[in-house]
Amino acid sequence: MSRPLPPPEDVPDVPVFARHDHARCAEGALAAAEAMAAAAGLRLTPVRRRTLEILLESHRAMGAYEVLERLAAEGFGRQPPVAYRALDFLVEQGFAHRIRRLNAFAACTRPGTDHQPVFLICRGCNAVAEAPGAEARAAVEAAATAVGFRVERASLEAAGLCPACAGAAAASSDAVR
Amino acid sequence: MSRPLPPPEDVPDVPVFARHDHARCAEGALAAAEAMAAAAGLRLTPVRRRTLEILLESHRAMGAYEVLERLAAEGFGRQPPVAYRALDFLVEQGFAHRIRRLNAFAACTRPGTDHQPVFLICRGCNAVAEAPGAEARAAVEAAATAVGFRVERASLEAAGLCPACAGAAAASSDAVR
DNA sequence: CATAGAGTGTTACTAAATAACATGTCAAGG
DNA sequence: CCTTGACATGTTATTTAGTAACACTCTATG
Ligand SMILES: [Zn+2]
Ligand SMILES: [Zn+2]
Ligand SMILES: [Zn+2]
Ligand SMILES: [Zn+2]
């Protein structure tokens, strides 16, 4: 049922940290998810679809309970499993990612591509971007192999400041000076 | 107060996934922590010391509440902050690491060395090893820099099977065959 | 002998995650 | 046409993780 995914180069990157037409950005991700789900015979049901839309509203990571609040307000179930099931589905299908450092979830910015990103988490604006992670993953794999460890999944997450927030921080420390 | 740390090569590596004299291993880590704390003028108080000892009993990661249970049973406080404060201290001083994938803590196997490990987490036996992470970190740094992101901290964690558990899994799937 | 800081303990709460069970929908298969 | 089973959704209830805020005790330092 699952066809080979296109290589990352075939899909335009999302400049999370730059100004961009986000409405279009979200729309595209949703369309991609819909197409993939249809092709794979999966059901992108109302809760699941709405959950993805909620995540897609921004490039922030959202906690399951934050998502749940939104779903509940819109007439879906109001108990934790409702949110967790929808989020787990999205993560399994690669429409969203789990950000372990934050115990939170973010919509994937490159759904449908074969990608193993490094997550860049800005502590200023809470945005989460996906940087190409092939090299970093290879290095992790090599380090593991050296001691006979077989890697199944890896989470590579970096916390710091995005360009805009770093600029703002520099400016304010100038002001103090 | 803080002196330059010795490069990783000067301290023997801990073969977490191999049979080793663990009593000696734990003892060494504790001694190193004591020496460092003394040198830095930090107080390795009874709760903190005992918390480290508990983590050092195995190479597993332990949840804060699991540690707390042990502390409480030994006459220390029985409320969450008791465990969290001791664990936070150990992490800050580099005597332990936080494993975000597991929401848990593990004693550092190379305390006192300048290291930025990749954590290898075995899903079979729950052991956590530290593999050299310089290359992987450089790759993450490079990926981040490419989009103007300034990395402050990174968590690199791989889940999979250690040599022993991978061997056992292979054997049992042979048995089925 | 103040008194300020660090460390430890408490109560009380918020947040994250899962187990277990009841109900509804719908597509085969008889 | 009516089972039957898979899947999705909803619930209640509980466990696990993490923090805020306050009180008490030490131990310097002036
Ligand atoms: Zn966007
Ligand atoms: Zn992605
Ligand atoms: Zn050991
Ligand atoms: Zn370490």
C-alpha cells in the first residue's frame, strides 16, 4: 500500500524562520496529507483532519492538552485519548512529529517526503523547524555501530535561537550597553 | 571556580553493553563526582549523594518518582521536589543526564570529562550508554547554521537494541522458524 | 548576635499519558 | 437481509511527570 516516497529535493523546503505565505504553506501540507492518506487507503477522519489543521495554524509545537482544548471547543470529545489518538495517527503517518524535548507535537513541514530531520526549537518564539538530518543521522548511526548498537529510531533536537530571536536578543543587549 | 575539563580520551570509556565490573564502575563515578564537587566548592549532600548512588546502581534510566520512592524508603523526604531537586543538581553538575525520550535520568558514565554524548537507549534491557557525539553534534550544528539557527543545547538520542538484546532477538526469531 | 543564603522538607496543584470499557459505523460474508 | 468483525470515537478513572509556594534549619559573614 505504501509507495516509495519522493526524495527531499523534489519538494520545496519551508522557510519556517523566514516570513512566508503561511496560509499557502498550511494548505499545501494539508493537501499533501489528504493525497497521501487517499493513496494509502487511510482514513483522514474529521478529528484527525481537524487536529492536523490546528497544528498547521503555526509552526509552534503544541501540547496534547492544548490541542484537546481546541477539539473539545469544536464539539469533538473532551477527554485526553481523543487528542492522543489523533496525534498518534498523524505521527505514525508522518503528517506530524513528536518533539520530545517539549512533550509536544508539530505538523510536519515536508509531509510525503523521505526525511529524517533535525528539529530546531527556538526558545524565543517557540517555532520548530526541520533541518536536513541525513549527515547527523549518519554520524549517530556510526557512533552506535561502533559499539554494536542497532539504531531503530533517533530523535535529534536542538534548542536555541532562530535568526529573528537571536537578532532581537543582540539588539536588546546593545540597548543595555 | 570551574577548571578546564580533561579531554574524553584521558578517561577510560564505560562498556555499558558489555559485562564489566560494575561495582568498580559505580564506585569510580561516585569518587569522580566527589572530587569534582570538592574542587568546585559544591555540596554533595546526603540526598544528592544517595540519589547519585541510586542512579549508579545500574545503567538504566530511572524516572524521578522511582528515585523518590527509594529516597523516601530510606528516610529522606517523600515529596516530588526532593527527587527533582537532587536530580536537577546532578544534571547541572554533569553527574547525571536527563533522557528526554524516557522522561528519566541516568548517571553519567564519564563524569568530569568534556563530553557531549549521543545516548543509546536499548528497548530490550533499558540500558542507556553514551557514545561519542562530537561528529553528530557538528553535523547538527552545521545543519542549524545553514538556516541561521544558533544552537544552545542539543539532545541526541537513539533508541534500538544493544548487542546482547539484538542477539537474543535474533535467536528467538530463529527458534520460531 | 543579626541576617542572608543554601538546602531540605512540606502542601497543593498543574500537566502529560495510558488503561479499560461502551458505543457507533460500515464493509464484507453467509 | 442480517450477522460479524474491524475500526474509529467517546467515556471514566488512574498513573506518571513536573512545578509553585511556603516553612524550617543550618551555616557562614559582618
Ligand atoms: Zn508556514
Ligand atoms: Zn517532517
Ligand atoms: Zn557499570
Ligand atoms: Zn555523561
